[in-house]
Amino acid sequence: MEIGKDGNFTKGALHLAAWKGDLEMIDLLIDTHRLAAKRKGEQKESDSHTNSSNSDVENNDENIVNVISVGIGNYGKTPIFYALTQNRDAVVVRLIEQGANLLIVNNKGQTPCSMAPSHLTKETCEFMYQTESQQLRSGKNFVNYRLTHSDSNQYGDLDPRFEIDDANMGDDIRPEIANFQTLMAHVEPAECSTTVIPLGFPRSLRFTTVDIRKARAEEKKLKDCAVNRRNCEATKSNTKSSRRARPTFESLCQKNGIAPELQDIITQLERNKEKAQALRPGRSLKIDHDHIKNYSQHKTKPLDSDTFRIDELGILSLGDVLPCGHGQNNDKAQQSPCFTLVDDSDAVTFLSHAIDDHLTNISNDAGMNNKSIVQNCWGLDCEWKPSRTKGVENPIATLQLSTRKQAFLVDLQSLCKRQSDAITDCNTDMTTLESFLSDALGRIFSCEEICILGFGIGQDIAKLAASFPHLPCFRLFQSVIDLHEVARYINISCNKPLTSLQKAVAFLIGKRLDKSMQCSNWELRPLTVSQIEYAVLDAAILPSLLSTMLQSNDGHIYGNDAVGNDTGFLQNNPELRLSFRFVYLNQNILCNEESRYGMYQIENGRIKRILEGWFSKQVWVTGDTQPPLPLLVQPRGSLSLDAKKLKKQNTPNKGQESSKPKKSRSTRRKDRVMLCDFEGDIVNLPSPGNVIDYAKESCVQQILGHKVMSDLGNKYLSYNRRGGSVELSNMWILFINFGEGELNANYTNEFRDRGRQVTFFIKPGKLLYDLLSTNKNQPENGLRKKTDDILLFVKLGKKYKFMFCGKVACVDKVVSEENVKLTLQLLNYDELVQNSSDYMQIVSFLGHGS
């Protein structure tokens, strides 16, 4: 994994995996890197050493766990630093076992061992101290990036063994420095060297976390603003009429005061909200003018400042990209760009001949280097009618293909039957024209020497396979390069990632792509001239964009060796050239959600639903062994095909009347009662480890008890069934769904200390008030008296049932961007582990508990 020295791609995949705490991905990356390094051989190893510094570890091919990030604010951080910042004990231990170097000072003045006390458990810290001591005694030395790449800002968790510069120095740490120096002065030289700290000695200066440090730096400046805002909101709250007499979070704070700790949290959250709003204005992008290319002799107008708007750039036209000439369907003057509209049999024949000529030319090329890739690649883009209905997608209407000299707009809607035209499976017979077109396109899509380029191309090729499942040409794409991924490697100075084709063209070419036709109706025929030029341009610009990307790097990351020879972009970065295969699966089997998971065994892929059809999508590095086709297996407990057919027959179709009478809205909402007015049966709680049910409602009923539920009768129990916390009059119930198989970046709950602790995210509200307010147990001003009972239910994902974990207590609070992250201690941990082995299996599966 190589990191650019001067580019905006400053972190590698292992850095991000360590930050996320994904142990499975960490092991996969390390094993893959070692296997790739073995294949590259001694010559590749010597070339990589030529481009790396003798003193730095940033491009260490021998041990990927010691690759450093090279951003301005994170220079010198190896993956273990990113695991530390997220309190991931298990990841830290795993990285050390894989050879992580602890003798690194990042550009903030921190070492892994100086950060450990404020982020990790005592056991993990002691393991780190012992490992660091062993590395020092073996003769290794520290590498100090604070001396060479300091960003001149003040930080906490500093290592006291190294000189504190003026930026980090402050009156708050002078006593700590003096105390450390006094302690070290009494240590015999024979016992310890100048860099080995004895056990029990202080390990860090300005002991703090990131959130606390930011709060201290800005607290004085924004305190008055926060107080005024709270007073204004409280005044507005008093003027509004309340539907119920129950005290709200705002009224509790107003009547009873706010605990100092709660006030600090609210101030920090308001400050984070202001920062987020301040970052929203305009699409202003910062660029380095040295990397803006004068394109096709059309020079970009010089810019007056480093900040500009994309819509102020000149519009890129088709004539800027393609040479002048005549395409098959172009009857215009000689000055027109060379493109062909493929909408009949003659045009398909012309396309087939052009593909054959291209294949003949590449057969004479030797090897794959930068030059041959650009000369032989084809850009690909697709257009379809935008959908105005949520959950409804339209099939592909046009396919655009382009080399550097000639482009084609293939009108698939006119030439082929589509998924919306009663195409039921991949065995539908093709027409003669469809067969001819599929054979022609298949020759370039299945050729490893022809790289198919796209920007976010994964969506386009997947939708091609789903729109025309009966055309074999869209089932296998042998050599695909996503320029969105390549953009992460390029060395240009910009403060925002190139997340779209329009941004990439603006930064690298200095022109603007006109996107006004993007949401037009692509199913109306004939297509307008503006539509055709827009569609062709999106594909035609891709080969030239790749060429510009290769030139912008000047050999820093890939492309050229020490003497300027073209060594080959893909040979140095094989992970950027991928093969895709789509297989149309048995739709009748997969329509049953209960038996869908585990029905197929798919290597290097997964089941994907596209355009109302079920497909398998398999991806592998081009040149590697192709994975086997999906294998149909019969999972345990799944219904047989006959049983499924019988079940379907007995189920009324959509729009068909059901014999079961429907309840009216008034019946469903009859006699609503609030859950917070009821007490939970604290005496007859379920045993920790009991598995209850899939729904939160069943868990709440267990806590209320049989007598309360019987007395309710048909009354509707009202509470927020989608929230993670539920309030009763004498307790709180918390629910954690770890979302296995899903992705929710805002609430990444995790286990700590081998499952004894778990994190939980909340927003300012009554739960936070009850946890932090000093007067929460005083039943004054009409407030109910709360106990300290907080109950916890957890489940691995939506396919699993909730497990009761007993009572918990809050032991720590950290303010994040929009929420407060609580650390909850499981008070019934021993009983939970004794009663249920499933709990420890959940902890082990998530990989955050050790």
C-alpha cells in the first residue's frame, strides 16, 4: 500500500480499517499485501526503495502496518494511531502482533504509548509499554516527525521524553514536565535508558481527548453566544402551549437548572452545529494552478485567486475532445467531431468493423504500460430516464463508448428489448440484430488488453446487465478501471476529493462539463442534438482524463522508474483494474426473503437486486483466477419449492381483497396511553441472557409484566418504537441493534473490555438530563422520582432477536459531532455470561470486545 508524498491521498486502506475497527479487513489487507509483495519479486522491491527515504517508514513494503499517513494534520501516523484515537483495544493488540512499530512520534508530538492512557484499558496499556521497552532494548530508535513535519499547533497526550516545542508548550504542562524530570533523575542509568520509562511513571503530558481539547480551546470564546441562544430558546418555549403536562427536556432545564457537565455538553454540540452550517456555502474549490492543463490548445483563462466556482469555468465542448471528421451517421461539415449514432443495422455493422480494427491494432502492442493503456482504452457511460417515484428505477436507454479518436452512441432502447419489455430471464431469445450487437460489444468487454473506463462505472455496468439480461455481452467485463478510484492516487493540491466527473474535469483540465441535460427524458425519440452531444462527451472525455491523471503524478506514485522509463501504471497498482461478472439468478427462489440468505454460495461477490431482478455480482482483480459461478444450495429450514408455491397461492395478490377485515384508523388508535406513565416490574425482570423477540414491543411488554399488559386490554401503548431509548416512570430501556450486514456510520456502537462495556449514542434529551442532573432524584416541581435502573437489550442485526443484558450504568461520556457517546458498564455481566454463550459469540463476532 503506497501513499503519495505530496498528493491529497494521504491515508491508506489499512489506516481506515484500523480507524473503523474492522479486524477482518485488517487481516485481509495484511495477508494480501504480503502475498503481493512476494509476487513482485526482488526487482520491484529495489524500485520501491529507490522512491522512498532511508529514514522514513512511509513506503515500507516489508510491513504494511508501519506505513505512515502524510497529510498536514496527520503526518507520521501509522495505522495503530488511528486505532488509538477510536479506543480500539483489539485492533491495537492485533497490529502489535503483526509487527507494529511503537517507536514513532507523529507530527503532533504524540507516541502510541503516550496516547494509550486516555484511550485504552489498563491491560492494553501495559502490553504496549512492555512491547515498546522490548523494541528499544533491541537497538531500535524513535523516528520523530514533530521535528521534521510539525504543523505548529498545540495538542495533548504528548510524550514527556521528547523536547516540547514552543507551540505545544504551555503553563498547564510545565509542572508535569518538572515532575517527570524529577522522577527520571532518581532512576539509576543501569536500570533504565533515557527513552525507556519505568512502570508506574507518567506517560503523557496534557492528558486529554480530542473532544476535550477542542472544547477547552473554544470554550471562552463561544460561552456567551451559547448562553444567549439557550435563553432565547427557553423564552420561545415558554410562549408555546404544551399539549401535555409532562415536563420536557427544555422545561426541566429551565425549572431546575442545568448541571455544569450537561451545560458543557450542550455548548459543545451547539458549537459543532455552527461549524457544520459554516461549511455548507457554495461549491468553491481550491486548486493548484500548476496542475491545470491547457487542453487541446484551448487555454483556460487565468484565474485571479486560488478559490473559484466551477460554474465560472469555460464549458467543455465535444470539439475540444474528439478530432474533426465524419462518423457513420455524421452528415455535417468536415469540422464536426467524429462520433457515430448507432441506431440501425448499418450503424451496428460500422461499430463492429471499428471494434475489429481496434483489436487488430492492439495485437501488435507489447506489454501494458501507460502509453498502451491510454491508446487502447474505451470510455463508457450510460443514460436512462430519471425516475420521479421513490423505489422505481428505469432501464438503460443509451450506451456511450469512445476511444481517443472516435465515439459511439448506441441507442439500446431502439436496438434491443429491455427488462421493462417483458424480458423475464436470461434465456429469452435474442433477435438477429441483438445477437450481432452483443457479439461486437462482447469482443471489447471480454478483452483484458482493452481497459473500460468510467467514473463510478460500477453502477453503469450493473444496470446494463439488469436492463438486458438476455444479452451475453453485459455479463462479463474483463478489464474495468474506475477513474473515481484512480483520482485518489493523483498528486494535485486540492482541499476536496474529486467525487464527480465534473469536479475531476474542472481540476485536471480546467473546463466545465455542462450537466443541464443529465435529467432530461432519455426515452423520447428522436434524441435532441443537445442530448447526443452531452451523452457522447461524458464518454469521450474519459480517455483524455486518464491521460491527464497519469501526467499529473510525474512518476511520484506510479508510471516511471528512477531513470524515467514507463514501467506501467497497472503493474504497480493492479488493484485498480478489476473484472466484473453478473449472473441472473433464479427469481422464484429469491422472492422469499426468509430463505434468500444462504440460498446461493457466491465467491468474491454477493446477491444484488437491480431493476426488480436478482443478480449475483462477482468482482476480482483482472488477471487473477476467475471465481466459480454461483452455486445454488438448499439452506436449513428453508421452504421447498412446492411449499413456497402453495404459500404464494394462499396469499392474496396486490390489490386483491383479503378475507380478514381491516381495522379502521380510529380502531387502531383507540384509547392511547403513554408508556412513560407506567412503571416497569423491577422485581420480575427476565434473567440476563434471555432472548426475547425481534421487535422492541415484545421487550417492553416483558418489562411491564403480565398484569399491566392484561389491564391495558385493547388500549394502544404510545412510545417511540423507532428510537433507541424508551422511558418508563421508574427506569429507562435502551436498545442496541449492531446492524450486522448494514451500514450506519453515525452510530457505530461497539463492545469494550471483552463485552463488559458497550457504547451508546444519544442526543440531548431527558435521558441525558437524568444521567447528569444533580437533582434528578428530587421529586420537586411535579417531577417523578427516577431510580438508577437502566436496562439494556442488544441484537446483532435485523435478522436476530433481542437479548436482555440486565442493568447498565454510565461510566463515561464523550461529545461527538452531533451526539453524546456514552460508555455503559454491564452490571450483570457475570450472570449474563454464565446464562448465555450467545452473548460472547456476539462480542467475538463484532471484534470489539477484546
